[in-house]
Amino acid sequence: MQRDTPASDIPPSADAWEARLKRALASANIPTLLMVLVHLTGDTGWLSERFQCSRIKGLEDNDPGGLPDAVQDEIRAAAHAAIVRARQGLAPGLPAPTHAQLVAMLRTSVGEEIPDSYGPMIAAWLGLDPDFALEQRDAFPVPEGYRVLVIGAGVAGLCAAIRLQGAGIPYVVIEKNAEVGGTWYENRYPGAGVDTPNHIYSYSFAKHDWSRYFALQGEIQGYFEGVADQYGVRRNIRFNTKVASARYDETDMRWRVRTVDGDGREQDYVADILISAVGLLNVPKLPAIAGLDSFAGPCFHTAHWPADIDLRGKKVGIIGNGASSMQVVPAIADQVESLTIFQRSKQWAAPFEKFQKPVPQDVRFLLREVPYYQEWYRQRLAWIFNDRVHATLQIDPDWPHPERSINKINDRHREHFTDYIKAELGARQDLLPDVLPDYPPFGKRMLMDNGWFRTVARDHVRLVTGGIERITPRAVVSDDGTAHELDVLVVATGFDAINLLSSFKLYGRGGRSIREAWDEKGAEAFMGVAAPGFPNLFILAGPNTALGHGGSVVALLETQVRYVMGLLQQGMARAGGRFELEVRKDRHDAYNARVQAAHDRMIWTHKGMSNWYRNAHGKVVAPTPFRNDDYWHMLRKTDMGDYHYRSASAQPRRAREEAA
């Protein structure tokens, strides 16, 4: 018996699809559509002054591009014809623009100057750089018995697994949770979502039909689960298993890794290469407050939000007002009887106009169906949310008002964000001294406002500033002696981003632990990826790679994974067998001196600043000081001269016999 095909699975007729396209083009982002035209027609006349788009204001999409209605209509009509021809099989006129052309295209699209160095990076994200190709089995002469072990199946670990699989390199992934996704699997608190547009918070090789501009946890987690299925990596993941320790065997030039599963059973692995993909925000940080463990009601970190918690009619307290708190507070305010926020420091937050807004169906059609449309929409977002603001975060030593800002543009940002906060508070201007930061904007990671300021101004919400003296079974006692009675206590104090790789024991050359190597001065690594004394170890999302100036960590992780793959490719080609790579200490130290020198000129080292970017010694260990394109080019170079290289076949005979 033949099953009827559901109507939703029947491809639309050519006429119906073309009619849908025409309707959708009315909602198109014109600057993006221009880029589609250049690719499909090969006509660079679309980059002439007549079609130059206006500069983007703030974080908006600038859909009209600042162009007259007649010019917009001309672009839509030409795009309609070109897209229909492409669907009928006509090859693109300019499928692979030069780097200079790509820079000119982005410049036309965003209405401002773009560094020439952006050209090769755009090419990579458009799939035009062969080194970023996923399938490269012939390029990797994999030694017999070779294996890579990846710790973590979050965003970084999945990317590494997919690239290793494409290269034909045997690998295994150790994942502590029951599912992929990492932080998105773990953080399920109300309101959890991205503060980066999800069209760039996604892999360049795995586009998605997003329902919202800024997706919430469930849709993001579903995306990464779908990617794991699409690329068939689950068979290589050991779920519900933690890495207890990893120790480098110098004689064998391999890592010996001990794992423990959910039932307490230990298993040992041997790996030629160890990749840490545990992430930066991996270990929840609990505040050192007396009596925290004595609270009688439900008390939990946001990363461990109970699935069955019912907050209706409860007196809820929340410690912290950072990123997770700013998402939780507006999400639960309508459920609770009262909400008390314990704030230690004030936070800047930018307007978040597209929060909770769905992507219109016509726009989803364009992003899904039109060649190059989502790719160029991503490129525009990458500029708006990444390097565009970087220059404004440099300290002007001659600026006369260092107590409030670091340069002229930063001062204008302060005025803009201050006006926004005032408007959000409405009639509650009495709260302004408690919420308006007394440090320059971007001095801490700029947050996105989900309605936090409006929520703080509500009658049943109380903001408690200052410190906490202690916690009793029924209350939080603030440092003025006031006892705030509560039924539920939420701890929203973030993660331990300073003590990287603290979730397992790691021992390198000579049995030296990573804690010994890092605890004195703070975590540091060459390119944020490799540490001297730890051969054949590569760290994804390592020290000084967080994007303090904004942007997509997914793109950064793709870049880091490609760097590691480049090293493996060159190592295999040179060795003809197994090998050892260890970053040279002089290159490592010179790089990190450059990192700290660059940080000294940036806002987060401005006098009086305190943030989670720095350790107890004041050293910046979390964010990168570099623009995304600068860091991309550093990693794209993949210079083996930065490493000590040793082939297993070059070991003395006695050592080889002992290893055997």
C-alpha cells in the first residue's frame, strides 16, 4: 500500500515558488540583496556609488540601506530575475570574488570602511578557502593507530569532532552530560538565550532556519543536537563520562587519560593528541557567603535550575545582576510574589530591540532559499557585532574625563546608554543612582537588556545594593543588617573564568600540573591554544580568546579548530608517523607579552575597573585584545616554526623499545 505524501512535503510548483519569492522580496534586507546580485550576475556595477548603502546605526539591520524607494525597487526587480534564473540552473556570474572585491562588497553593504585584511576572512566564511573545507581525507596522511581525544561535546567539541571526521582522523569525545550542547544543555533557566544574533551564533558550514533573531535555549540546543545528527558524530561520543585526569607520557609521546562514567567505572584511554573543548564558562562559581549552604528553601545556581521548581507566589531572591540574572529576572517577575535582587556592582546594558522577536516567514524564506543571502546576512552581522566597536575601546591618554569614559566616542556611548536607562526606569528615577554604572561603558562585558531595568522598577521588585553579611535558613542578611525573608534563593554569580581547565587534573612534561604552570601568574597560552610543557595538547576557548568586544564565539572556535587541523596536517606530512608538537617558550612568552601590552591600552585595564576578565593580580586572562581579523590571520598562518617538533621515529632506539 502506497503512503500518501503529506502536502507539506510536496515541493511547490515553479510558479508558486516564484510568487512566494516576489512577496518575500518586499521584506528583504536591501544591503544583503545587493550582495546576492553581485554573486549571481557577476555585475560589480551594483557596487557603484548609486547603490552605496548608508551606515548602520547602533545594532539595527538597516533594511532599506538608506536608499531611495525607486532604487530599492530596482534592486528587488533585478534580484527577482537573477534568483529565478539561478533556481533554473544558471551558474552564478561571480561565484568566487577576489579578496578585494569581498571587502568592497561588505563596504557597500554596511556603509563604512572595512579593513583590507577582512577579505581572506570573508572568503573563508563563504566557503572559498580550501583549508576550511570539512572533507579533507586525502590531505591528512594519518599514521596507523593514531587517535585524538576531545574533552567536551559542546560548541567547540562538536566542531573539532566534525573536522577530525572529515580528515579521516580517528577520535573519541568524552562528554560529562547525557547530550551534546555543553553550556546550552546545562543552562536551562527561564529566559536563557543568546545575546549574539543566532545567525552568526552557528557554524558557517551548518546553516539553520531560525525562528527568532535571538534564539532561546531550547532552539539553540536543538540546533547543536541536529548538527551532531547531521554529521554522524554521536557514535564517537562517550556520554555521561567525565575526564578525571590526563597525563603526558614523554617516552611514548602520548596522553594517558582516565575517565569515570556515571556509575563510577573508570576507563583509560591513550591518545596521540588531546584537545580540551571544556569551554571558558564551564565551572559554576559560588560566592563565599557565610551560611549559603544553610538556606532551608530551594537554593541553586542558574546552571543547575531545577526542572520542577514552581515559583508561583514565592518570595524569590537572586544573588547577582550579570548576564544570567538579566535574563532570569524579567522571565520570572510575573510568577513570583516578590523578587529581591542582591546587586554587588552596576551593569551597562544595551537596547535589545529584537529580543523575543520572531523572524518573519518571508525573511525566513529568503534566508533559507536564496543563494548567498544568509551568507551575506551573516557577514553584515559579524561586522556589526564584532570589530566595529573595537577602536572605541582603546584608551585615549589625553582624554580629560577618565572618571566617566576613555575617549570621545566612549563618552557618547555613555550618554546614549544613560538616556536609555532613564527612559526604561520611567517614573522610578529614584533608582537611577543604584543602577547607573560609575565606570565607562564596555569596561565589563556589555550586556543586552531583556527588560531588566523596567522589571527593577516594578512595585514587587526590590534592588538591594552593597554586600551580603550572611545567609540564614530563611533569609539573606545584607551588610546593613536587614534580613530579607525568602522562600527560594537563586545564585546567579556566573562561572570561574579565571581558573581555566580546573574541571580535571592535567599533568604535562615532568609531571607538572597545569595549576603549577598557571596559578602563579594566571592562565596563558600561545594563540590561546598551546602551552609550553604540555606537548600535543590544544586548548579551544583558552586564555585570552573570549570576545570582550563582542562577536560570535562560534566563528572564533571554527578558526581555532582549523589552526589545530593545520598543525596536525603539517606534522603528519613531515613525520610519516606519530610526532610531538610543543610550543616554543620564547614564542609563547613573546606572544603573551604582546597580549598584555595590547590589554594595557584597552578599557578593561582602565584605572578603577574590576571585572571577571582579570585575576587577583590584575592580569587580564579571559578576553582577547585583538580584532577578529587580526586573530584570524595569526591562526591562518599556522607556522610550524612556533613549535618544537619531534618525530616518534627519531627517538633513540632504546626509548622506542621501552615504549613498545
